[in-house]
Amino acid sequence: MDIKQFKKDFCDKLNSYSRAWNKEERMLHLVEEVGELAEITLQYNGSKKPKKNIIDIKNALADVLDDIFALSLLYGIDIDDLLEELINGKNQ
């Protein structure tokens, strides 16, 4: 899937929800998801129980990305530009 199709599909997904989250709700959810990713990573590495696997990490990363992409839309930040700046180091 190319980025143009991704953006369309992602917008369709967000628009399918019965109630859209605002910026604050999305940001708070992102913090929650990052916490869950940290917890799963500790479990994956054996520092905490129960043991998790790489699929659990993949799913947690997807949850984080979901909120990041949603926030970029809410703030009017184009994903293409964001990724290009990330690769070229322009956002540092």
C-alpha cells in the first residue's frame, strides 16, 4: 500500500467511529498506549510477568502508531511531509 492509499484508508477508519476523539483525548490515549508498550517490552524481556512475545510488541506498536497518525490529522500535519522530514533530519 502506498502512502496516499494509507491516508485515505486511515481517514475512512477514523470517520467510521460513532464519536471522534478530540486532540486532548487522542494525546491521553497515546500516553496510555506508550505505557502499555513499555509494560509489554518489560514482559517480553523477562523483567516482568507474564511473558509476552514479539506479536504483542507488534500490536502495541500499531496502537501507538494509530494515535500518532490520528494526531497528525487532527493537527493538520501531512504524513508525507512528516516522514520526509524524519528521514532528512529536518525536524531536529
